[in-house]
Amino acid sequence: MDKNIHVPTDASIILTYRCPMRCVMCNIWKNPTNKKDEIRAEDLKSLPKLKFINLTGGEPFIREDIADIVEECYKHTDRIVISTSGWFEDRVVALAKRFPNIGIRISIEGLSQKNDELRGHKGGFDKGLRTLLTLKHMGLKDIGFGCTVSNNNSNDMLSLYQLSQSLGLEFATAAFHNSYYFHKDDNVITNKEEVTNNFKQLIEWQLKENHPKSWFRAWFNMGLINYIHGGKRMLPCEAGSANFFIDPWGEVMPCNGIAEPIDVREMNDQSATENNASSTPNHGTPLSWSMGNIHDKPFMEIWNSEQAEQVRSMVRRCPKNCWMVGTASPVMHKYLKYPAMWALKNKLRSMNGKPACLDAQWCDVGQDSCQGDLRDRL
């Protein structure tokens, strides 16, 4: 076991794989969990003190006991953000009344027609926007859009950003990708020039904002451009060290970006499948990446186990170059000088009417040189 492993700072808890949406870039809805098997509030009692918890799914608000889960999570962190489609408007509003400091990100993939096309449910945009407007009227501060960019909606991303600015809302971005979590293997951006040009425009707009948070988001979006073009992560992935995921069955995972073909082809020598057997029902989680199950042991016992260190060793050599906020944000805070220097330099360029330098440089902070370079491992 590595004695230098510290308590994690960030957690994502996947409450369910049930979902009312029918997104074209995600097949979670085709692989729902049975609600009787899903983790409960009492299962989270052994979590350590954390800086941040994201509650996600599936659709978290399909859980009728979500208030109990949020109440338990607030015993372990001061900041919780729930990622939701906004489909269950009344449930979102009711929870916000009980927990007015809660963060809410409504997943919207474009303006009305585009969003409903991609998310497979007519009226989804209207519900999501109405929910945000209601929360804003209630006085909630940590609310906004979350947009996953694909081949089809990068232009609408820019319109959503402008809408978020006019309403004073947060705006988070992602690029679609493949993993066991999404049950997808064909999420590949092919019109790279169009998509990256739209990200470049977004970066220029973010650098013109007055809040430093937006300049760091611009650096994150440069990382998305780098990801789309197949570059190595600008900062290392420390999934399973800085952050973790818990799936609906209680498995503690380093992240949700795992693709089982990589697990089988590249990591078979590290496989600990036999040791990872759990009494908890599981239908699709790649258990060779599980650190343990919170139904079986307290969290910190799992976190400090030999099994957890085996998973971390796999992460250190993982060839995927994923760039998702769940794994990028913790290392951006840890290695702050890299995004900070870029942000300050390019804010000055923006103030002087110059375009941003989109030099997506690989930051050598001592990570394994194999990490994030899929091309060298094929």
C-alpha cells in the first residue's frame, strides 16, 4: 500500500441508472438499475470529510429518497452539486427549498429543438429552463447549464453560453466519450474543425469575463480541444487518489470513464477480479477496477487497502486521455500554477485584443509517461 495516499477531496456518487431521458449519446436508460439494489443514505455514513460531492445518475431525482441522501452527504461536505435533466421540476424545487445552498446543473444539449432531439424527450428544454428560472427566482446561487458537446450541437453550445450569461447562470461543458458507464462505443467527434472552432470562440468569450473562474474554465475547454484531437492530458489523471466514484451498487471506482476493452487488453496482468467479488448485485461494472464495496467495508478501509492500490497502479498506466471535469478539476486545484499561468497570460492577451494562445501543453509533474497516450499502447 502507498503510504502517501491522502484522503480524497472530490466524490461522484451515481445514485441510479434509471432515467426518463432517451439520449442518443448515452444508453444508461437502456440498462436501468433495480431500485431495490441501489445504495441508500445509510450506506454513505463512512465517507470522509470531502471538499465536493457530485450526485449524478441516470436521473438522481428519480430517487424518491434523494433528500435523505443529500442530508447524509452534507455531513461529509459543504458543497453538493446535483447533475439532472430537470425533468422532475417539482422534486428539484422541493429539494432546493429544503437545501437552499444546493448546487444544480441542468443538462441541456442545445436550444429547444436540438436539445429535445439529442435527449430524446419532447419538452425537455422547456422543463430544464423553467426549472432554472424558478431556482433563480428562489435565490439559489450555484445553478446553471451543463452541456455535453457532440458532432451535432457545438454551435448551440455557444447560444446556451450566451443565454447563461444573460441569466447570470453557471455554464459547464463536456465532450462526449465512450465508457462502460454510457454503454457506448461510437461517441466520436468527426467534424473536429467545426467543434474546436466553436470551443475556441467560447474560450475567447470566457477570457473576456471578469471572474477568474471563467478564465480557468477557458483552460479546461482548451483541454477539451486537446482531447478531441487525441492529445495527452495536459495534467495527469489522479482518479482513485484525488477523487472517486461510487456506483449504484456501492462499488468504489476511480472514475466512470473506464472502457472494458482497455481493461482486458492492457491491464490483464493487474486484474483482481477474483478478489473483487462482492455480495452486492452488479450488472455491468468492470470489477477489476473496483477498490471495494461500501456494503462490505467502511470507506477508509477500502481506500487504504491493497486492492485500492492495485487500481491506482492501473490508473497510473491507463492509456485513455479522458478530459472530464470530475477528474480534471481536482488536479487543476492541485497543480494550480499551470492553469493559473495560462489564465493570467491569456487574460492579458484578451484585454489587449489578442487571441488566446491555445498551446495545450503536457505538464510533466512526475506522472507515468504511458498515462494518457493511447497511440503508444495500441
